[in-house]
Amino acid sequence: MDTRRDFLQKLGLSSLVLPFIPLSGWSASKTDKLYDGPVLRVAIMGLGGYGSRVAEAMQSCVKAKLVGVISGTPSKIKDWQAKYGIPEKNCYNYENFDQIKNNPDIDAVYVITPNALHHDQVIRVAKAGKHAICEKPMAISPKEGQEMIDACKKANVKLLVGYRMHFEPKTLEVIRMRNAGEFGKIMFFQGQCGFKIGDPKQWRLNKQLAGGGAMMDIGIYAINGSRYMVGEEPTWVTAQESKTNTEIFKEGVDETIQFQMGFPGGAVASYLSTYNMNYLDRFYLVGEKGFAEMQPSTGYGPIKGRTHKGELTQPHSTHQTVQMEEMAGIILEGKEPIVPVNGEEALKDLKIIEAIYLAAKTGKKIPLKL
């Protein structure tokens, strides 16, 4: 089926023929001393397309290792056991995975299931005493997101969210340039994220499982992208929704939303989130002294970008490999990423999404308090 992940995969097909190039400082090369530090032992929950991508990427990790699986499909568990050498004692289903509490060989669970399932599953992981990594959106409402944060804090475990772009080298270079004042005062951001959705029966078009439509799936990239590129939190939002097919995009499942946000420093932003147009994966940042453009801006890579100073040339590395290495450092070594990937960061996006839906429904300018 054609999904966001299929779309992003198509954008990044060229990366499949590129060698894995480790980022300096986080992975060993042939000339480096072999890594002998702590290793995060991870079980993946949800063995679909993206779970498979993460599993493949983790084969290149030195700080993180795939050791377990959680799935409702026995045949998938058997396939993964054979492919990745996962022992039977580290295999669970959705009914019995609370038993990981008694398994000292698993440190963390990466929840890669439909959006509406994240809340209960992450809370169960936390109660089992394991660190939780959750795909975005973290939940389908701010209320659920806060409950997940609270549960992980109560259990004294980490809650991280799969914001892989927060570790992407070209993205981090734009953030560095902004922090260094190379763009001057930020004036404008534009984010375009969209593709034409495929199978009308998929869970992403089911409000009970997805929590919405394109905004929850692809629009969140533009929301989050503007926050880390502008470097501020938005203070207001307006939005307009349009639908061309009410059979596929039923009540509560958005097809296309255009929205606008304002930032305290004076910058304004314009966005497009859609399930009805292809070739939309672009960020554009304008300051008084320069600009940054990224296209593709969030695909699996290679990301391409340029600024007023020229092309961005940082090397491509498999996003999920870098993400899992960095998350292992956060959990095991207390490292602080340049852009947060914790539950509090994800909660801000959920609050913005909730406000966007309200703005689209009411036609009003909605104030934001993040």
C-alpha cells in the first residue's frame, strides 16, 4: 500500500546504495578503537514496514542492539527470530508483554504501532520497568501524552520519541547556523508535507486508530520542523481544512489542512499538510541575512539542502541507525541532544495539532501555550 512510509522510502531509495557513513564521535570505524561501552538492548513492538526498517538499521549500531520482539502475528515473530537471532524467551505478544518486567535482557521497548495504541502500550512498558521509545505522534491527544509522561516519570524510566530528524546532519547544520546568527532575525518559515494516500482501508484513515488524518501522520513533520528551524515556540495558529473525497476521508480524518502560525520573535509560518498531493517535502526558512531550503526535508534520505552560503554537504547516514545510537547515549549515558526527543517535546506537537484542528473547525485564531 502507498503510505507515508512508502512515500518517504521512495524519496530515499538512493540511500540504499550508499555505504553507511558513521557520524564522527558516535560510531566506530575500522581505524577507531572498537566500542566497549554500554549497549542498549531493545525489543521492537510492531513488526510492520517501519519496524522492519528500524530493525535493519540497528544492525549497524554499536550502542544499541535488537534483542526482542512484540507482535500479534506469530508468523512474523518466527521470521524475525530466524533473521535476527532473537531467542524465544525475548518474544512476546500484545497480551503477555507485561512479562518483560521479569526479563533482565531487555532494557527498552520501541513502540511502532498505530497512533491510538501508543498510550496504553507505553504505560504498560513503563509499569514493566523498561525505557520506552515511541513513534510519533506520541499519542492522539495532549491528555494522553501527559499521562504517558507521568507514567514514565513515576516508573523512573525514560520516554523518548522517534524524531529521527533531530539527529540528521544537514538539519543540525541549519540549526547551528541559526543559533550562530548567520540568517539574522528569522522572518518566515514554510513547510510543505504531503503525498497521495493509497489503500483506503489502511489504519491511517481510521480515526479510532490514527486519531486524525494527514496532520497526525505527515503534517507533524512540518509542525516540528518549524519549531527547530525557527528556534522558538509558536504563540498562535489559524487553519483551513478542505476535502475532495468524503468517502475516503470520513468525519475526523483530515485530507488537506493549510495552517499558519506566529512566533514571539515576529516570524510567521505557512504550512500545507495533505494526503491528496505528491511531491511535497520541503522546508524553507528566511531571515534578514539569508535563507535555508531543504528538499527533501524529512524523507529517509539523503536529505538535500542549500543556504545563501551554498549547498549543504554533510554526509548521509541511515537515519534510524543514527537515531538509535543517539537514543542509547541518552538512556545509558545521560547525553543531551541538541534538539530534545523526550515526551515533553512530543507533547508540544500534540498541543499544536489539537489547536490546528480547533482552528480549522471554528475559523478562529487560537492562542498557544506550550
